[in-house]
Amino acid sequence: MAEEMDMRTPVSADLQVNRALLKRIFRLPRNGDCKLCLFRAAGRGALLCYLDGMCDAARIDEDILRPAKLPLAFSENADAASVARDAFALCDCETTGEMRAAVSAVLLGKCAVFIDGCEEAVLADCRKPEKRAVGRTVSENVVIGPQEGFTESLRTNLTLLRRIVRSERLVSETFDVGTELPTAFSLVYLDGRADEAVLSEVRRRMKNVDAPFVPGTGFLQQLIEDHPRALFAQMLQTERPDRASACLAEGRVAILGEGSPYALIAPITLFHLLHAPDDRFLRAQYGTFLRLVRFLGIVISLYLPAVYTAISLYHTHILPTSLFTSIAEARARVPFPVIVEVLIMEISFLLINEAGTRIPSQIGPALGIVGALILGQAAVSASIISPIMIIIVALTGLGNYAIPDYGLGVAVQMLRFGMLLCGAVWGLYGVVLFTMALMASLCGMRSFGETYLSPAAPSSRHMELLLRRPMQERKDEAR
Amino acid sequence: MNPLSQTEGTVRAPRRALIVLAAVSVTARVTFSAAVDVQTAGNAAWLQALLFPLACAPGLSAFFYLTGRPVPRPAQSAVCVLFFILFVSEFSSWLYAAAECAAYTTFSDLPLLALLLPALAIAAYISSLGGDALGGLGQVTLAVVPWLFLLATVWQIRDMRPVYLTPILGGGLHAILRGAFLCAGAGLSLPAGLWILWGAGKEEIPVGERRRAACTSPLLCALAAAGSLAILGMLAPNYTGSPRTPTRAMEQLLMGGGASTSVQFPLMLLWYSLLLLGCVFSCSSAAQSLNVLVPRLSLRACSWLSALPCLALIPVWMRLGNARETMLAWRWPLFTGGLILSAFGVWIRERRNARRAR
């Protein structure tokens, strides 16, 4: 309560009052990060406040302290705006009469300069936060195409986008999201290209987020997407500036956040999650072929165990006799029903997969040995599973790895179990039932107003589904 | 649904998408009726399907007239009561057909209820999702079904004998015409369902969409159903019993006659999908008519309330068995009568209003 009162207090003309206030707000002297430096500038007392490590100390010396200490740096009655204009050697200076704004600027890494007799503070931008350099992408690797990915710095990410989208129409609106600990997010779009209704909806949702702390784009996505309980994400997370730029050119909006090496793209359809980033860098024929391979991967990953279970439990009559005999021979010594066999292998595969993600790289090969020897060879030798089951699970796993979006891959893994159970209980009839429910719920979903299965349902000729059109036919994309 | 989202609630689907849903489900229904329920025409079943739009003509004209103007509330309610009863019975017959198919191919020992309940629950769930889901599902099915049918046809092409379609008139002209009227009972659910799904006369529909729904769609349904029946009719049956039994017809429909057993895979997927789509269409039409009658009820509640009476009707179907043909006969006069009477009521009201204005 007292802190809120302090924050609401306007900047005082008395330097000592401001100093006492800042000491209380930043918990000095307990807090070692905040620096308050008293100095004399043009014969008047001044107070410099900044956070250690967030500012460039050399720039503070060169651009603020040294020029301000010159005898005729500013006149005796000069106000804060004149000081900022005449004394400091910085182009990015602004003034504020509110203590809250001054504190927010200091938290962002700026320097606040309070001058005796002035009821405003000068906020000078000397930021130099620590950040990692632009590096290669981690989860969206491509064979052909740019290799650089977003970093955790919002400023760097915006620069990466601006370098690709050289247009005065590229707008970046800044939002602070989080009621207690605000995080900076930027809503980026091409003005005139992005749908105004989508923009105002995104703005509205971002402003109305009622969460104390939103530390990244992943958190924000969960808070603003249309169907939080749905298995499929309704916003695309990409760590590639080229992909985000392509989406901006299509009229979509991107959200970048401080501390997140990802851009959130909206609105999207399911097919955005199926398309890989390097589709556009390849010739249309190659891109189309690879898309079809990925689609086949999804179909195999989702249906293969369920269809195998359904056919071997209920519809053996549709198998050719030779295949039926070989499956029956392989399963002759296995003591479990097919569904138990499939579940054992599926769960083992999931465990290996998850362990492989978390395991330190030095002991990664050991995991391969465990997976291949123990779960493969040993389980077959012990007649716990049949060899054909290894083929089924391996194909299913490969299909899952062909899915370009990590979240979509996890969703397909989860749905596979539902499909498997329906296949085991009702055979192909159950598989069709589950598929219809899944399709209908996908058709009923929307991402910021856009139907999720568009352009398949409702059908549209203006967007790509699986086949990639040659570039000559896509000239309308970036007006 | 995210509370921040503005797209909450029932979203009305594009009318085109709903036409697709209705057309696909009606094509399946007409094919199924001509192949399994009405077998009087024998190998001329495809002619029955080709002629059914003629029998639908009076109902379709009334539909074209009705959708061109707002319908007064009393007429709307009266027709919705009639259509609710019809669609609930339609839904239960679809459910029974789907479960019968599943039982025939796989689960002969399983109680029929175990096959009916999941289909009933899924149909009610999909219906409760609203227009976008319904229209989208129709379009997705339309994108998949032709490929499955093509696959099954190519697979069996060597076993097809056009000679099985002769003599052209099969069981005779009288039988064909009677079959066409019976198929029209199923086919009329297209205009009736669309009238309800489009809002039961709450608003005026553009001429282009009315024409597409009343003229183009039934013709396309007839061509698709006739084509499928002709292809199925060309297959050599390997069933040794009486050629005019539902079991033999089901064999022909689901297993492609005497063709390789592998072809049963796409055929089973095809028929399960189409029968379940029919369940969804009739359940959502029944739910929408209930929603028009009781606007305070949510679409979700209406969907589940429409699904429940079906359970009571299933034993009736089971007892009737092959006599479903009799029930099918009642649908044509009821659907046609409902549409014509309401069109007549609207016409009288408009005339009276015009006289008063003069």
C-alpha cells in the first residue's frame, strides 16, 4: 500500500525528497543492483538512478555525466526538457513528471536523471542488456533456407524482422502484459495488409489478460487463444524470422515477447502447423512432394496402431491369406492380446522419446542401446511382443517425427491413444467414429476468427492446402 | 472457449457448406434405401435413384418458394413440430442402419445397443458443436468419399459385368416408380433439413443459393447415387441365398459382391462414414427444429434432447426389420405435405397482406 502511494507521488523539485522516495521504492541499501549517484551539473544538484548491468557505464560517463558537468551545459532556470536537449549527448531522451514512469523506465534499463528545482525527470536511454548472439534455430531446422533464429531479446528480434521486411508499413505496438510483474510484448503487423478486425481482437485480448506474470510467448498463447482446452494449438510458435516475415506478408500478425526466442503468429489454420519452414525455399514440385510425405507421416502416426489393432481383432477377413498367416505365426507365442501388446510398445516408445529429450548429450548413445536392445530384440526374444509390432511402432514413431510442429506432434501422440482404444473396442467402426468426432471438433474451431480447417472446410481456392503452387502464381501475397 | 474470445456461441456456417453436408448425406441415404431397403426394382435400382428428384419436385418447389421470404411464426412452429418428429425417426433409422452394418461386418455377437450408443453420442456431440462443425464435416467427407469409392471401384473393375444391369427395367416400370417415390421420402430430407438449418424461414435466402439447394443438389445426389448403384449392380454376387434379401444387399454394398476381400477395407470405411454423416445431419436438423420451437434451450441441450427419443424408436426398427420400406413410404407424403402446406400458408398470408395494403 505504502509502495503504491510512493509510486503515485509526482516527481518533486526537491532532490532529497526524490532520493528518499527512490530508496524506499528500490529497497536501498538492501538492494545492491540499484545505483543512486549524486553529482553537480552546471552548478545545480542532480541525481542519477539506474540498474547496474542494464546500462552501459561508458555511455553514462561520456554522454550524461561529462557533458552535464560543463559549466555552461544549461542555464540556471532550465527545465528538464531543456536539460535533456542541451546538456546530454543522447538522441533518445524524454521527460516525465510521474515517479511511476521514471521507475518503469529504470526497470527497462534506462537512466533517470533528477535535477534540483525541476519537477520532471529526464529518462535517458543508455541500455546495454546482456544477451546472446543471434544463433541457429533449435527446433525448426531446414536443409535449404536461412539458418538464423530469434533470440531472447525483444529488440534484437524486432531488428531481425525489420531487416527482412523493409517496409514503412511494418508497425510494432508495445504492450505490457501481466498485472503484477509486467513483461514487454510487441504486436507486429503490416499496416494495410493485416485484417483490422483481427488486430483489434488481438489488442483487446492482450490488454485484458488477467494474470500476475506472463514470462513468455508460450504463456501468452495459452491466455489469449480461442480454445484453451483443445488439443491443437491455435497460434503458431516459430523461432524463424523468415517464417514470421512470410506470415506478416500474408497479412497475419506476430507477437514477440521479451525473454522469448519465439514469435506467435495468428490467425492460423491446421495447415500452417503441417507446413515446414523450408517449403518455400524449395521448388514447388519438391515442396509439394515433401508436404505429401509429411501428411502421410501424420496419417500413419495417428491411424496405424489403431487400424492394426482393429483389423487383427475384428476384421481379419479383409487381410490377404498370406499376410494373415504370417501375423498369426508371429503372434503365436505372445501371451497378451493385441491391444496390450500395442500399449506396452507405445508407452515404451513414449518413455524413450521423453527420456531422449531430457537426457544430457554425453549419455545419449546409452539410451539408443537401451531402446534398441532391451525393448526391441530382448522383448521379441522373450515373446512379450511380436516382431510385426516393432515394425508398427517404429513406423508410427517415424511418422510422428515427420510432423514439423512439436506441439502438433504431441497432440497426435495423445489422439493416437484415443483412436487405439476405439479401434480395440469397436474395430474400424470405432476408428471412423473417433475420426468423425475429431474432424467435427477441428471444423468447429477458430483462430482469431479464421476457421481452423480452412481452406479444406470451408473450402477456398486462395490458400494452399497440401499442394504448393509455383511462385509465379503467388504474386498476390505481398502487395 | 476462451472467455476473452468474441467468437463464443453458435456460429452459423456458410449456407454452401450446409448444402454440401445435406447433399452428401442424402446421396448416401438414397443409395442405401435403393440398395437395401427397397429391392423391388432388382438390378434397376440405379434407375430408382435417377428418378427420385422427379418425385421430390413438389416438395422442392415449395422449399424454393419458402426460402425466398420470411415465414410467420405459427407456420414455422407447426412445420418444425412435424419435421422434428420426422428427423428423430430419420435419425433413429440411420443409427439402426449404421449399427446393423457394423454388426453385419464384425460384431454379430455384440448387443446392438453397444454399437448404437457411441454413434448416438458422437452424432449428438457433433450436432452440439454448431454450424461450422457441421458444414466443415460435410466438406471434409465430400473430399474423402470420392477417393474411397474410386479406390474400391478400381480394385474391383475386373470383376464388373455390365451385363448384370440388364434387362434395363429390371423388376418392371411400376416397381421402379414405386422405388423412386420411396427414395424420394429419404431425398426430401435435403430441402427439409436445409430449410431448418438455414433458420426455418427467419430470413430471406439469395436466389442463387435457393436454386443450388433446390435444383442442382438433388440432381447431383441422383447422379451420384445412380452411379454408385450401377457400379455395385455390375458386381457378381457370391451369396448363395435369395437375391432379394437385405443380407444379400448388405453383402453387395459392403463387400463388393464376389470381389477380393481386401476391397472391403475402403468399402467399410466409406459406408461407416456415410451412415454416420447421415446420423449427424438428421440429428442436427432435429436439434435445430427443437431450437426453433424452444429458442431458450441451447443448441447443446437441443442436440441431446433430440438424441434421446431415438433410443425409444430403435426397438420399433428392430421389430420392423425389412418392413422399414413401409416406414419409408410415409416419409414422402409427410415431408412434401409439410413443405407444401407451409408454402401455401405463406402464400395466403402474403395475398391477404397485399389486399389490405391496396
